[in-house]
Amino acid sequence: MAASNAIPKYAVCSWPEAEQRVTERTVVNDYAYVTSSALDDGQIVRVMLDRPEYRNAQNRGMLVELDDALRRAEADDQVRVVILGGNGPLFSSGHDLGTQARVEEREPGPKQHVTHQTNGGSRAGAEQRMLQEWHYFFTNTRRWRDLRKITIAEVHGKVYAAALMLAWSCDLIVAAEDTTFADVVGTRLGMCGVEYFAHPWEFGLRKTKELMLTGDSIDAEEGYRLGMVSKVFPREQLAQRTEEFARRIAATPTMAALLIKESVNQTQDTMGFHNALNACFSLHQLNHSHWAEIHQDKVARAHPSDGVSEWNQAAPVVLAQRDVARADGDGRPR
């Protein structure tokens, strides 16, 4: 269920990952799939994806709640920095492709999410898919990128596919040493990338082609070398060290912080980022429509008969390495 617009109730608690530095926080308790807490007298807000049993797979309820939590932080003039992380063993496994909760919120019935009846939800075919993805996968991510606060993605474990969209929407990315980044939708779903196609801007042009065509990953150190990741911390210190970093950012005058962010974002947009995102979203929809048209079941992604591995039975993702075709020595297509 989506969070209401009512002013949230707060309760005092402490986060176990930051026990070395005891900090009281106020926690918003009216979400089902995310948590939101304030620290340092509200100057920093920590928003956490909270479906650890499903590796923080992004169902519609989570995305709507995340948008609400970020909008609340944006509206609060006390807030200077927002940290976005994930509870459990990894940051996020990407979009939810079929948990029971996802099926129930999508299909007609008492548990259908209201957003599947609006913003194109009642339309049919490619029109429905394009409108729904535009509102809940694409435009929301672009809105978070332009949030009027400084945002820090705190990532760990696997950051795959749509998880990249969440991390890339943030101004800064802080990663645990165990973090790996990959977009496997090309090799597993037959798609040309996720809806918010920032890959060439984050990975570089040829590295994007390599990673998309192979489904391989890069680690946190490679992300740091590329300039995508700002800090790499030990996993057990991630929360504490991220908050230390956030406090340093929060000390910057708010007007200066806002204009620094806006200067960089407007420069990137002038270089073509905004228009490229729009163009690649349209290509993404063409890709969906291709599969839906050629499949009798109208499923809008590739089947194993099309030459991809079944998405939930595919070989493990491996790190891209410069001197081998595949890091585990197996050169077979994956």
C-alpha cells in the first residue's frame, strides 16, 4: 500500500550498523517497503529499501513509497543530504519480475495497486506498457536525479539492472568493497538496457557495449576508477562511513550545494544527456514491442527459444576482465 500524505509519526531508535557511533534517529513507520529515518537534527535523511527477503526487488509499492519518501525529504527545509541504501544482503536485485506481491498488485483484484488503474494502467498493449514504464520507471528516476537535495547512494552486494537506475539517480555513490555492478537485461531478457539508460555516461561508451553484450560486471574499485563511485568502504563500516561523508557534504551551504549540483546537471544535459535518455527510452519500448509481436503469448521480452538464458536460471554473473573472454574460463554464450 502506498504511504499516505499525512504527516508521519516518529519513534526514536538506533541503527545497528552504526553502533560504533550511537546516534538517535527519528523513523517514519508508515511504509511497507521502505524505511525513512532522520539524523543530526534532521539534516540528513536515510531512506532504505526494505524487502530483504526478496533482495529488495523493486515492486510497484516500493517505487511509489520511495518516491513519497524522497519527496518528503525534498520538501523538508531542514534536510540537506539524503542517503539511499538497502537493507539485507544487497542493495537491490532490480525490478521485481514475479513475486506474489508483484502479481497481486498488478492484476485486477482487492490487492491491485491503484497505479495499475491510472497513468495508462487501464489502456492496452504497447500504450499501456509505455505509459506505465514512463511514469514509474523512467520519469520518477529522472525526477530523483534532479531532487533539490544532495543525494548519496549507499550500495553493497549486487547492484543489477534497475538497481543501477536508483544508484545513478543519486549525486554521489558510496560502495562497500563487495559491490558489483551489472546490467544483465541484454543477455537474459533480450533488452537493450533498462529504462533509464545512463550507461554510456556512467561506464563509458565501449565499456557499456561490452557489459551489455556479455552481461559481465565491474567491481567497486573499477567503478571508482571510472569516476562512477566516490568512496569504497569495508562492508561492516559502510553505514557509519557513509554518514560521516554525508555530514561533510551537509556542512556545505545549501545554496552552494544546490548550484553545484545544478551546474553539473545542466552541463550534462547540454551535452545531450536529457535527450539521450528520451531517445533510449523509446528504443526500449520498441524492444518490448518486438518481443510482444513475435511471441504468441505476447510476453514482451526474449524467451530461451530466442537465444537467451532463462532469467532465473542463467549462469552466474562474472567480472569483466581484460585478458579472458569470460572470467571463469567458459567462453560459451551466456
